[in-house]
Amino acid sequence: MTPDESLNVLGETLALCSNEPKTGFFRDGHCNTCDADHGSHTVCAVMTAEFLAFSKYVGNDLSTPRPEFGFAGLKPGDQWCLCAGRFLQAAEEGCAPRVRLASTHARALEIVPLDVLKTHGLDS
């Protein structure tokens, strides 16, 4: 699997999302993606208690540790490469987390409009 070009939604070089916890489809700390990333883990988001509860409610529990997968669980304040579709769903429900635009991959725009990302952007 070869990552797509590392560009963010602003047309610049994709910035780091998080190394602690290590995130990304490639677990390289960036929201890099490729055609094999069917979930489009491209939106660098800062977790909130509200979003983590929403994600668990809709079937993707990101807060419970899963040591068998080397996953410590996320807590408010952690940055994580979210699936673009889940981010859009949360935005439509009014509980989307804040977004690091410089760390959000350009392919997120295939699912989430730029104005929606900017509305939640920390660095816009």
C-alpha cells in the first residue's frame, strides 16, 4: 500500500496529527490515506467527551482500551485521524470535534465539504 500524496485540505504539506497516541491509517502519526483506506481516516480531530460518547453510541467505541490491538483508548484532548464519514455524521448531529485543518488530508474533501471542516477548524 502506497500512501496518496501528503497534502492537506488547504493544499499544503500534511502536518502531523498525533504521535501520542499514534494515529493514522498507516499509524505514522499523519492522516495519510490510500485506496485501501475504505474508512477514509483523513480528518485530524481533537477528541471531546461529547464526541467520544456519540461515537460509542453509534457503534465505534474509541474510548475503551483494547490492549489486544495495542489500543489504549482515547480521552478528551487526544488528537486522532477520524473517518471522514463519521466526522460528517457528528457534524450533522451537532457534536463534531474540533479539527486541525493543517493535519486533515485533502481526500477528506471527497466526503466533507471544506466549509464544514473550517466551521470546526482550530487553525482556520
